[in-house]
Amino acid sequence: MAWCGLGLLALVAAGIALTGAPAFLVLLTAASAGGALAVLSDTVPASLLTALPGRLVNLLENDLLQALPLYVLMGVLLDRLAIADALFRTSVRLLPKSAAAPVMAGLGLGALLGPMNGSVGASVLSLARAVEPRLDASGVPAPLRYATICVASTLGVVIPPSLVLILLGDAMLSAHTIAVTATGRPDRVINTQDVFHGALAPAGLFFAAALAVAWLTARGAPSPGSAAGRADVTARQATLALVALVALIGLLGGVAAGFIFPVEGAASGAGALLLGGLLAGRLRWAVLGPALADVMAITGALFALLIGATSLTLVLRLLGTDRLIGDWLIALPGGDVVAVVTVLAIIGLSAFVLDAFEIIFVVVPIVVPPLLIRVADARWVAVLVLLTLQMSFLLPPFGYALMMLRGTLKLAVPLGPLTRALAPFLLAQWLVLAIVLAAPRLVHLGEPPGDRLRTAPSTLSPADVDDRLRQMIPPPPEVSAPDLRP
């Protein structure tokens, strides 16, 4: 029945890509079908499925999930309070007068708003509304304009402390715990802050490379005129942009550096934006009501997706699909790099039809635990997963960011010119990914020597690992026969 789990994963990918149904509904349908099939075929006792309610309760008791609605609220308020527009206009005004200035400002806005927008799809919608008209007014060619929005929308995947990193950190903690328990290694289990710290250097490297690409590719075009927004920045907008920039960098930097907990940082930022908007008279009910409705809709979608994915992964574990994949990875010939590249290829292919959250909730719990049994550097694996996700969202013709942008803006630009505009950014991504793959120590910069995660390889055989994984599944409870005596 382990092979049936692979069929369920294929069913999920096809259902999300072809039906247009909500992802959580597809996940719950697949989980229900898989659970019914397992019980009817006597592969899994029905009593084991009763573990799902407790699994969901334990999941939702995670304090880290409180940061999700708060970060979403911050992103929505930044858009509703016209802070995003003020940041973009002021950035264009301060940068050197060239056609590259609007492109670089758009990338910078994506780096600021991406960590709070909730997903790549939400970032595309936000940046298409706030940045695309300004780039158009600046005279930026359509292919470069759309390529800028796509790249900027994926920056939230790798720049901490984004929602993607928070949830991936929690998923990596669970995956690493399984691997450590299965192998018996005395490793310190990775946490969300480790993922934040590990992503800092690669994220900064790619952001600098993206700015350099924008400068080199757009500098030869005609310089923007006053219509581009260089001369229509008011003193109030400039002040608002400066205050917002300092506050956002301080808040997000404090969370990423570990001085502020993610939940506390999100609560402080959302509370400050809400209070400031109310005092300034910008958040009347006509604005605040729809904003809160958007926050509830996005947050509800995320939690529904989390519940659906948790249900599916439980069914896959009961079917033994995780052990099947684990045996393949452990027995894969070659060194650790071969195993890592294989898993990254699976995640990259999944990104053609799944968003970042769907991959974290569905794919990562299945393929990453067996990888960490073989490769002990969990921080390195987590950062490589992030970089692979970001790269895959931009790959033509089915990259998720491209598909979202084409649907949002009714894209009329042919795929060829858009691909040529994206090519330099993709080359920069591949370069950063290759550097991190070849130099794992890059993700450990600034890590205290006494706090290093152990990276000793596992010495257990595939059979030993499989036995330990089987021992981790609780046996079905004993059910006594009913007493029929009168």
C-alpha cells in the first residue's frame, strides 16, 4: 500500500493544477480517500485513524502559529495605509536618475513586503497593485516590468523572518526530530531561529545580485521623467516612507537576529500600524472592515491548508509511503550531495503546481525526514530547500509566480521576451544555489562554536533505520470483546 501513497500525491498535484478547487479541499479529499482505502483493505486498523484529532490539536497549540495572522495583518495594513506607495515613490526619488531606479525600487519593496504577504501568490497580487502601474509610468518595458514583479514576489521566500521561513522552521523541527530519533544521533534539533540565521547570508547574497542585475539590464533604457513619480513625492510621503523603513528594518531585523520573538515582533508591528492608522484617521471602518476581512480570509486559508496537509501526511505515514521514500533515499548511490540534489529536484518539480505553503505542509514532511537521516546538517538542507523553492517559482513556462502574474494582469507579453528578461535573475539564483550547495559553511556564519549542529553521518543500515521508523508508529489499541452475558 505504500505505492498508493505516491498515487495520492499525484492525485493532489493533478487536483490542484487541473480542477481549480481550493488546495485544502483537494488535500482533505485525498486524505479521506487514502484512509478509506487503507481501512477497507485491512492495511491499517480503523482505530489508528483516531489519532488525527489529537494530532490536529497538538498542531494548533503551537505558539508560533499565532504569528501568522499578525504578519498577514501587517502586510494588509501596509497596503491599505498607502505605505507601500510612499516607499516606492521615495525610493525612486532617492536613487540615481536612470531607468534602473524603478526596477530596483520594486525589488526593494518586494524584500520589505514579501515576508508579510503570506505567500508568493499574495505577494504577486500586492506588488501588481502597488508597483506595476508605477513601473509602467516609468517607461519600463513590459517584459522587464513583469520579470521584476515575479522576482520581487519570491523574495519573501528567502528573506527572514517571512511566513514561509517560520512554517518551514517548524516543519524542519519535526523532520529533524524524526531523523534524530530514528538514527539515535546526539544532535541538537534544529529550530526556527536556526533557519532564520542560516538564510541570512544566502538571502542577502541573492538580493544584492538581483539589484546588480536590475542595474545592468535596465541602465541603458531612457531615464524616467516626472511622470514616473520622481517629482511628485510630498514631504508627508517622504516622512511616512522614512519612518516605515526604519521601523520595518528594525522590527524584521530584530526577529531575524533573534532579539525579538516572531510572535512578539508581529504583534508589535501590527499593533503600531493599527494604532497609527486610527490616530491619523486613515483607518475608518470603510477601510478597516475590508482589511480585516482580507486578513481573516488569508489566515483561514492558511489554517485550512495546514489541517488538510496534516491529515494527508498522517495517512501517508500509515500507508508506509514515507518509509518507501526513505528507503529509496538511504539506498541511493553516491554521496550526500546526490541525495540532497534528488530531494531538491522533487521539491522543484512540486513548485510548478504547488505554492510554498503547500510544499512545506505536504512534500517536506515526506521527503525531508529520510534525507536528514542520511544528511545530518539540517540547517544546510533547510536553506537549500528555500533557494530551490524560490528558483522553481520563476522557471518558465509553469513557474508559480509566472502563472499567478499572467492570471492577475491578463499578461499579453509573449513567453520568449519574458523568459529573456528573467534569464539574468535566474542565473543569479542558480549561482547562489550552487555556492550554498558547494559551501555548507555559508549557512553557519555567525553561529557560536558551542552551538553548532552536529553533522556526523549516520552509520545505521537501511534495515536498522526502517526498524526504528516502524517503532515510532504507535501500535493499535487493544479492543476487548464485549461481554454478551445477560
